[in-house]
Amino acid sequence: MKSLVTSAVVCAVLFGAFAMAQSAADPQGAVAKTRHLPRYVVTDLKTLGGNTSAFAGGLNNRGWVNGASYLPGNTTQHAVLWRDGQTIDLGTLGGPNSSASFPLNDAGLVAGGSEISATDPNGESFCANYLGFPSDQLICVAFAWQNGVMIPLPTLGGNNGNANQVNNLGQITGSTENATFDPTCSTPTLEQKPVIWRNGRIEEVLPLPSGYVDGLGIGINDRGDVVGWAGNCVGNVRGLLWRKGTFTYIGNLGGSYTTPQSVNDQNQAVGNASLPGDTAVHGFFWQKGVTTDLGTLSGDSSSAAYGINDGGQVVGQSCDANSNCRAVLVQNGVMTDLNTLVPPNPQLYLLTAFDVNSRGQIEGIGLETSTGELHNFLLTPVGGDDDNFLPATTSQKAPALSDDARKLLQRMGRFGGRRMMPQ
């Protein structure tokens, strides 16, 4: 399917609707406790020897961050865990590349996808489509990693799979192929189904809506609820929430494509959806059947929402027409450039935020201004209103990116389940 061209404007009325939706869902006042915007200190997370991070995945409530990083030479990427000041290479299952592109759990269980050394018999490039690896047609296997050990996760009888988010019950959601060829595809491709793994066992997430062959589980909360999408090789992509054997449609923003990214324990979900005509993409907030457009920062034309915590804080990005992006926080219905909430002139310009934990810590990808490299970052809230902490007060202009950096950021927005639609 074709990529989406992003262009649109802010809608202040929708911001207000989002704020009211949060208040109605928060009778205990959790949102009110975060009425004032946080301020943050920035931690630049080290790579595995390459000059850029390949993906920011997510973080747990202990402040541990997973993702992917390039090795020296910048041609191979490995899944990585940043834990208590350590940068840990998670390795692979025998192939050259691996990635962990969604949040780990509080016990340090990480999930993702890795190439193996065998070639796909149908010529598929599953890891290329979902994780941005080179199109080398190697088989892609879902994995679980904990305490230095990476194990492969089973499929539904097909060749390929990829694991996404892990919850604190040890459940992992993602997708695998079964042994049936997809009748909606023009080339030999096996059907892809949303699944949950637990303790190495696999279970298909059912049902799919009538008329849809393929699906993907993307986010999972600590109640076992899954958000993801149903689609085919051609046609619309419908956002779904699965709970206890039933599904609920997550509404669209007027276009054909909706891809939820994260769901919290309040059953509030965020993700990305196309606008009428499928010419633009905005981040959205969903609750109790209502889908709210989060809009963009002033002057921008597109946005994305990737993570939400139980307090209703949402993180993502807002981009101009040239794909120059700023990491954002949406709190109490208001979108704020995260670069205005850190000390002036930090070493990293914050480009996109992928996850936020219960402590309000945020992880994402930033531009190292002295070198032009892309690095993962961790933001940690600090202090109160009377602290001698001086955040920036105005939104900085997003820096111009190199072509390679821009392509990498666009890939991060599309792959690992964070893409707008299947290809």
C-alpha cells in the first residue's frame, strides 16, 4: 500500500473534547495531580558502537529502555536494553539483525523480532516490512529475552513472526503467519494473525471482523486487553481492541486507516489514523467508543501518538510538511513540544517520543546536535515549581535533518507495528 502524505492543522475544539473525555474517565483526580506541566532532565542513551540508534522501543516502570542500535559500521542492528547505566546487546537468533520495538515489562522481559540464517521459502521479507531490516528474505522469528537468554517463539504453522509489547502478566502480543496462503495478496504470502504468547505457548487472538484475513496485535495492557488492526493485502485497515474473546472497533478520523499503538489499564487507547482522503495522518485518543483527533503543534501538518500511561499522559510527535518533527506530550488535552520542558540548548533535540511510564518518564529518539546522529533518550521528571530549574519557554525550530536521518525516522514511524498500514 502507498505511504500517506501528511498535512493538516490543529483543532482546538478537539483538544477540549479530549480534555473532557479524560476528566470523565478520571473521577479520582489522577489527571488533576498532573495539572502542571512536568520539567525533565535528559539522558542520552549510548549505542552499540554505531553512530545512531536504529529504533526506540519502550520503557518499563523501572526506567529500563529497550529498542535497537546499530553496531560499528552501521549496517547491522541488534535489539538493545539500557538498564541502570548499562547498554546490553541482546544478540540475535542466528541472523544478522534483531530489534525490540515495543515496551518491555517490569520484570525485564523483552520481546521483538530476529532474523535467522534460513531463507524464506516463499521469498517474503517479513522483517523488512515490520522492522525495517534489509530486504534479504531471511526468515523473521519472534523472540523473548530475559536475563541474558533469547528464545524463539512459535508461529501458527507459518515461517515468520514478530513480537511487540509485553505486559506485567508476562503476556506478549504480536503476529505470526499460519500455513495458509493469503488469498488477498498478489504474490505468495502466508496469512498473518494476531497472537498472544505466554510461557512460550501461542494463542491466536480471535475473532477477526468478517471480510478480513490478516491482523496484528500491537499493544497489550495488564488486563490482557490487546489493541491492533485487521486488514488485508489491499483494502482498509481497521483499528481494534480485543477483550475476553470479543473485539470493539476503534473509530477512524474520516480516512481508511487506523492503527492503535498503545492501551492503558483504563482502556484508553492512542494511535494514528488517516484523515479524509487518506492524504494526512494525525494521532488520536480513544475511549468508550469516542475517537478524538489530537491535532498538531502550530505550523505543523501531521502528528502521531505512540504511548499512553495510566494517568492519561500521551506522547508522540508533531511534524511539518518537510517531515521535520518535534517530540510532544499531550496532557489535559493540550499538546506541548517536549523541547520546551527541558533545559535550554540540550545536547539532544527531541524528535519523537515513543513511550511514557507510570512515573512520567518518557523515551524516544533525539538528534545529537553536535554530530547529527540519532540517539535514544530518556526524560525523567524533576523538581517542583520552586526548584531552580529553568526549562525553555518557547518552542525551538526543528533542526534540518540529513536525508539518512529523515529516512530512519520515517521508518521508525512505519515499522514494528508503528507503521500506518501494511505494505
